[in-house]
Amino acid sequence: MTETTLKEEKRNQAVLVGLNAHSLPPEDNATETTLEELAALLETAGGECVGTVLQNKDKPDARTFIGEGKVDEVRELAQAVDADLIVFDNEISPAQVRVLTEDIGVQVMDRAGLILDIFAQRARTREGRLQVALAQYKYLLPRLTGMWGHLVRQTASGGKSPIGTRGPGETQLETDRRHIRRKIQKLEEDLQDVRRVRAVQRDRRIKNEVPVVTIVGYTNAGKSTLLNRLTGSAIPANNRLFDTLDTTTRMLEISDTCTVLVSDTVGFIRKLPHHLVEAFKATLEELKYADLLLHVIDASNEEWQSQARVVEKLIRELGAEQTARIEVFNKCDLWTGEIRPHGDNIVSVSAKTGEGVPELLKAIGQVLDNGARRVTIHLPYDKGGLLDRLYQEAKVEKVDYGETIDVVAVCTPKTIGQLGPLVEGWQPHKEPWED
């Protein structure tokens, strides 16, 4: 094996750092649990955690975020374990990144930057790549100054600086800023085109009266596995964070009178970068147009309640809080509690084994079934024009031409009522007091 190959296979060795401060909102603080999640994110990105530091402090330090003494501790730990990366669980400012990188002597990034890196690795479709690129450029723009300043100090310290790095680097900095702003503008225009295409597709679905079921949930809750179980698809479903970024839509026959479209979404997570949420709105806005949300919750995770709150918060931010919802407690085969979650619009399933899936299908049908049923309609030839109307308003399954035009179709109660005596077995509606 060559030296080049060894270098390519070497994983980033990272020290994870978090701050728990009284002055920060609870959702912005780092805890042992969030650091464990950060370690899983690092693993997904291709790195390895070699140490953790959790600082408790009244408020963040303006210059270093964690305080000078803690910076010394992190630097000593990084040197001891030969770390080449420091990842903060909290969001830190570009200025703090610059200071910390200089003080510690290795690359420093925050949770948002790590998530963006994962998304860049996972995006497969053109839409997904556009969304990730836009988020990355918006994240990068305020950090350019530090990148150039650090580069200049590094190269100038050895004597003669390479061409283009002499001086403060402001000329190149401004050039890069203009370049990135142009990139951002072009990406936003491209995503507007994507949004328009989605709007057309959405209007077509509404016109065809096909209900849409959207699967949402915390990352690694089992959304893709559930979609596979419900629809018989073969979407890759691995046990890792953000394994699926690109939306997948499949048909699902709930009953012989109810067919729906089922779509999954990108997984949510604590402290999801704002730029990423904004960039993915072309995809995520589909939530508020869905007829039903399946909120998939990992019942085997001790943190399922806090994870569910994260998802609920993002659902509200996306304007989908009024959409009908079923809470799907997945991985119930791994449930360790005494009593499973239960109640209205709550279903326990195991997408892996199939347990509880019939109950879930029944629950979906109860929400979305519009009362349609299969009937036979006998159309006289002088009313043959009604056949076109049936093709528009009902699901026509069979047409036979005999003494009459005999149509087998799945119709809503409204359509059946309008056709009246033409429907085989039709009885006029009677109020209870009329019997």
C-alpha cells in the first residue's frame, strides 16, 4: 500500500467540545447526550472522536466561547491524542473560529459546519446538491476573512509569501466575496425554478385528488425502512444519521377504494443549521401541503421525547402544525418500557419486522378515506357524456357496452348521490324520522 493511499484512508481525529451555560437557551446548550450525538455525526462524516471536553460556565466567553483556561485544556488534549480537528457542539461565531484555530493550532469547526459536510456527501439529486451548495456558500461567506487572514499568517511566517498571499489579502478577499454572492444568487434562482416545478406537480396531484402522506421524523428514526415496508420499495436504509436526503415518493393502496402518495423527507436533528433549513424549504414546504403527516419516533431511543419536540418545533416553523398527524412509534420490538405509548392517532410499529403495520394502514385509512366505494353504474347511451365526468371525478376500473354502458368505478358519496338511480342498488337518502 502506497503512502498516498494511506493518507486517503486516514480519518480525521477529532476532539469534541461543548458549552453548557446558564445564559444560553436550553436548546443551544451542550450536554453529554448532545455530545454523543455529535460523535455519531462525526462518524457519519468519516471522522473519529478521540476525546471530549464539556465546559460548564455562566455565559460564553466573547473571544474564545469556552474561556482561556479551557482553550489551554483543549489544546493539550488535542496534542496528546494527535487530533487534527476540533468540533464544537454549539454554534460559534466566525471570529471565535478564527481565534480558536489560531490558539489551538488545528482546524476548528462547529456542529453546523459538520452537518453541512455530511449533507454535501449524501446529496444525490440535482435538487439536493443545489440546496446543500446554497447552504454551504451562505455558511462560508462570513468566514472568508478568517480563512484569508490565517492563510496569510501561515505563508508569511516562513519568509517569502506565495503570489497572491502578500499583504492583508483584502483584494482577493473582496474578489471571493463577490464570487460567492454571485454563486448564491444563481443557486437561489435555480431553486426558485425547482419550487415552480414542485408547485405544478402539487397542483396536478390536487386536481387528481390523490391524497399525500408525508413521513417526517428525527434522523435515523426509521423513515426509509417504514416507507419500504409500506410500499414494497427497496430504498437503502442504513443505521446512520442522515442516510437519506433526497425525497422519495411511492404509491400506496390503503384499501381497494383509497390510494395515496407516500413521501419521505430529510431527517431533522437538534441545532439543524438555519441556512440548511432555508435551503431545503423547496422540499420541506411540501409538509404543509400534505393531507397527513406520519411523525416517526424512535421508541427505542431514551431521548425520544426531546427528539419528538425538535420535530414538532420544525413542523410549526414550516407552517404545517394544522396538518392531520399520526404519531408512529417505530422500533417497538426494541421498546423497554412497561407501557407502550397509546391513544388517538398513535400507532406502535416495527418497520423492520412488520409488527403493527396493519394497524397503521387502518389508521391512515380512517383519516383519509373519503367514504368512496366501488359501484356499478348503468349509463343510458343518451347520457354517455357522463362517462367523461366519471373519468374526471372517480376511479373508473371497467367499462362494458351492452344494452347500457356499464361502468365499474370507485366513487365518492357525492358522485353516487348525483348519479342517483343510475347506480346499481342505489337507495335515496332518508332522514331517521322518515322511516
